[in-house]
Amino acid sequence: MNAAQAQSVQDIHAFTEQAREAIYQAIFSRRDVRGQFLPTPVPDAVLSRILTAAHYAPSVGFMQPWNFVVVQSGAVKQRIHDAFAVAHAEAADMFEGDRRNTYRQLKLEGILESPLGICITCDRERTGPVVVGRTHMKTMDLYSSVCAVQNLWLAARAEGLGVGWVSIFNQPALQQALGIPKRITPVAYLCVGYVSHFYAKPELETAGWLPRLPIEELVYFDQWGQHDDQQALIGHLRRDQAEAQETANRALMHSR
Ligand SMILES: Cc1cc2nc3c(=O)[nH]c(=O)nc-3n(C[C@H](O)[C@H](O)[C@H](O)COP(=O)(O)O)c2cc1C
């Protein structure tokens, strides 16, 4: 295959340049939102689109193990917030010294401020005990529900909605707050709503908690731990990581 043939194979199924840019814009400008929620209601048409995006996630053996508990009741949100508050206090005690004080100052949820909560779950028994693809690595069903979370998160970003994943719960307390049966695993509790603004970088990065890792240090060749600085791919990765941040910055400047 010559270079021209190779190019036409690449192009034949690719999205248009504009559509590709939109996908990367959603990926690079998506943020975990905690503190910027507006009370503006989310129209059902928009909620329906992001839930449908979630439902079109890949799943092991096409199990579709998810359910979506849409939370709109203030009383239910309060129960969830109460469960968060208990776990959050426990969590603070797990960090030492300065880290503990910094942890306490982090805003890690928007449960009461966001107009919607969505709990995405995993029914590990949905299609019986033997599932194509889950025969040996048993956690694949949970990962499938995580794929649904990510689909929803990206679709929401494209719709101008912020999403914040809250995971600081004792699992039984979260289940009780939402009436989720024991056999169902809650995978994510998401706060969803329109926002006053998005940040260009993760809040934990800006707060100095952790930096974004250079991608070229995370990619190995042929064997675990094997770096190869001579590979042309390394140069691409460095440039693309820098460009990803530029894309996030531009998305903020151009947001309507
Ligand atoms: C599995 C998972 C659980 C998370 N739990 C929380 C949480 O409890 N509270 C919170 O503020 N952020 C939570 N986050 C958001 C991360 O802190 C956030 O994704 C990370 O700092 C990167 O920032 P970004 O999403 O804005 O790029 C969670 C993210 C994931 C993927």
C-alpha cells in the first residue's frame, strides 16, 4: 500500500475535521464540576440525550448492566448530602498534617446546588452468571458502567452541562439514600447542571494537589516499563499533550 492509498483508508471512515475537533473539544474541556452549578433546570430533551448517550456505551457481552436513578427531590438530595458529610469527615482523618488541612478546604461535591443528581449503577447479575468477556476478569461489568458514565460526561459537556462525580460515600449509606437493592452496585453519583463557568484545568491541579503527568512517561513499548525516546510517537505525544491544554483554553474563550 502506497502513501496515497494509506491516506484514503484513513479518511474513508473518519469524521469531518469539524466533527473531529468537536469530539476533542469535549474530551479536553470536560471538567469535574463541584462549585459552579446554576439552579437553571435541565430540560427533559437535554437530559434524555445525555442518558441515551450513556446507554450507548460499550458493555462486556452487551450486558448493559446500568440503571440511571435521576434525583430531583430536595429531600433525597439532602439524604445523599448527609451520607457524603459522614464519609467526608472520615476521609479527612485519613490524610496526615498539611494534606489534611488542604483536603478539608477542597470542595468535593455539588449535591445540593446542582439541579439534578444521576446515580449510575451496575447490575452484576443482569444477564446471568456467565457473560461473554466476563468469564475470567470479573470486574468487566463494573467497567462497562464506568463507560456509561464517561459517555454521559462528554455528552453533557457538549450540551454545556457540568458534571461532578461524587464518590465519598460509605456504599451502604448511598444505597439506602436511594433505595438501591443490595445486589446492585452504585458506580457513580453524578451532580449535573448548567454552570457559571468551566475551568481550563482540573481543580486538584490548580490547587497544587497533583500535576498532570506527562503522557510520554506513561507509554511503554512492547514490555511493561520499557521507554524508547527515539520513537517518533514520543514527539507526537508531547505536542498533542500541549495542544490538548490549548484546546481546553480555547473552548473557554469561545464558550457562548
Ligand atoms: C472514579 C472517580 C471518582 C471521583 N470522585 C470524586 C469525588 O468524590 N469528589 C470530587 O470532587 N471529584 C471526584 N472525582 C473527580 C476527579 O477529582 C477529577 O476527575 C480529577 O481531579 C481530574 O479533573 P477533571 O475531571 O476536571 O479533568 C472523581 C473522578 C473519578 C473518575
